[in-house]
Amino acid sequence: MKCILLLNRIPAKHVKHDLAAAIDLIQASDKVHLEITPNTRSFIEHLDMFGRFRYLEVSNVAFGGNLISLDRAA
């Protein structure tokens, strides 16, 4: 998301690791069209809530459909 923001010169100074905020800025810009299904949006919100430690500061585990949801989001 940060790459999309940067390459399209969409100001996003305070986004940090908030994926939903990044998506909102991209969609509000009208420079890039993203087709995000409700399930993918829900998964991204799940990542924002529970994926705080995505850089392995602590151990993590993924179960079941989460891996499939990650593939679909990508």
C-alpha cells in the first residue's frame, strides 16, 4: 500500500502501518482503482487489529483460512 501511495504521489505522512487508512487514501485520491471485496476488507481490518507485530517482534501463528485470505488480499 505504501508503494502505491508513493508511486502515485498520494500524501500519506501519518499512515504508518495502518493498511485500512492507506486503502482509504488510495480510493479517495481517484488516481488508482482498487477492487476490494468485503471479505478482503474484513481481513485487512483483522490484520490491522491483530497483525501489529508483523515484523516478528513476537511469535505468531496463522490458522486455517487466514492464509487463503492473505493470498486473496495480495
